[in-house]
Amino acid sequence: MVSKAVLPVAGLGTRFLPVTKSVPKELLPVVDTPALQLLIEECARCGLDDVLLVTAMGKSSMEDHFDRRLDLEAELDAKGKQEELALVRGLAELARIHSTRQGETLGLGHAVLQAKGHVAADESFAVLLGDDIVDPGSDYLERMVAVHERTGRPVVALLEVDERHAGLYGIASVEPGERPGEHLITATVEKPDPAEAPSNLAVVGRYVLPGSVFGVLEDLPPGRGGEIQLTDALGRMAAEEPIVGLVLDVPRYDTGDKLGYLQANVELALRRPDLASPLVEWLRELIERVDSGALDVAGPDDA
Ligand code: G1P
């Protein structure tokens, strides 16, 4: 049974400066909920109740978010704000949150390797990347775990991407899988030159891995960008025996990218009964103002 999740969250978030100077990017809200909370709720939904944050200096507010906050609880209780009280208390009950420090940030593979010891060599675990928000409420991760339990193979999320963007992702070489939506991955390459990408299928943000990956990671030389790459470890495992790619069939947002972050906020706000209708109305008006020239919109060359 898979019960542990590892979340590499040590990055400095430089693409989101200045806010990330003092706020971990994983705590930036999607509507009103930190991205990290969405990830841990996703874990909790499929029984992953032991979460290891691989974190860094200056980011301890991430752990605080999931701790009890007795002064706030007392205040909410005294004011009869029961709904808010339940919300705040519930955060501490989502999962058992552990943390370890990555120290030097030597790559995603190096971050995952920090879970060695917390996760046993004969235990399988999930890895969720903080920049990838998978449709909250979907059972996608649960299905990945089920595929892993059925096949005994590592399972990764696969997303069809524009071929021109292959250089942003780990890209998989695939053969047909056993069931619809599944591919067998025979090789992986981290951020290839688009002209040399073996496919347009990117490995994104969700992995269910056996503990034997630690031994593979320990043995890896630095890869792309001089970093220890998880994609290289997947490639080595796939060369021994194909691993499974489960096509992502639910919306996914890249909140590490400013446009992706804004899209996540708008689309997920549209799922809120209190926000959906006024937001749609405002979006319609906004587009009209843009189209009629009433709103000044920056051009691509405006600095
Ligand atoms: C990481 C991984 C890459 C993966 C991507 C998207 O890259 O190294 O293989 O495709 O996440 O989930 P990053 O975006 O952190 O540079």
C-alpha cells in the first residue's frame, strides 16, 4: 500500500520575485488556498497521509500552515466563527507532515533522494511537484497509485505538449500500454532540444515510485544543467523494464509560470458558486473593453 508522499519544495521561486523574497512560492494562493495545501489535500484524498516536505532555509512558514494555531482558534471560537474554525483546525488533520532540508539544491533527483530513510527501500511512494496543480477534486493520483499496485511498475503522469516546448520537460519514448490512457515508457530525456525530442509526451509533476529509485539516484552522474535529474533515474529504470505513463486526462495548471498561475486562479474561481457568476460577467465586460480598445493593454514589446 502506498501511504507516503514526498514534495520537493526547496526552490527559491525566482520566477515569482519579488513576492517570493519573503513568501515561499508554494504558499501563493490559488483563489484563497495555498498551492501547497491543494497538493496535500490531493494526497489526503487518496490515503497518502504521510507527507515529507523537502524544504529549505527561509521556508518554514510552509510547515506552520499545517500546524495548530491556538490563538487564532480561540479568537474564531469566541466570535462564533465555526466555519472558519473548522477550516483552520482541519489543516492540522490533513496529514502527518514531516520535513527535511535539501541543503544544496542539486536538482529534482537530489531532492527526492532526501526522502531515503523516511521511505524504505522496499516501499513505494508518490512524488508531487509544487508547480503542478492537478484538478482539485479529481481522482487522477488515486488512479496512478492503482496502476502501480496493479502492474508493480513505476508510474508517471504524461501530458501531450506542443512539440516546440519539449525543452521545458522530461520527454518520454513510448510503446502502447496495456489499457487505454496508458503507455509503456522505454526511455526518457530531460529537456531535449525540440528537434531531438522522441515524442510530444512530457512527464509532469506526479510520480509513483518504488523505494529502489534511491539506489538509482545515488548512482547517477549530474545530468542536464549539472543537476541530478529524476528523469535520468526514470530513464535507467525504464531501460531495465518499461515504466508506465498514465495520460493526464484532467486539467493541470503550471503555477510555476505566471500565465499558468493566473489561469489556475481564474479557472478554479469559476468552480466557486459564490464567485462564478460575477466573475463570468466581469470577464465578458473585460474582453469587450479589450476588443473595443477602451482598456489599455500592453503589447509584446512594451517594457
Ligand atoms: C521538472 C522536471 C521535468 C518535468 C517538469 C514538469 O522540471 O525536471 O522532467 O517535466 O518538472 O513537471 P522543472 O519545471 O522543475 O524545471
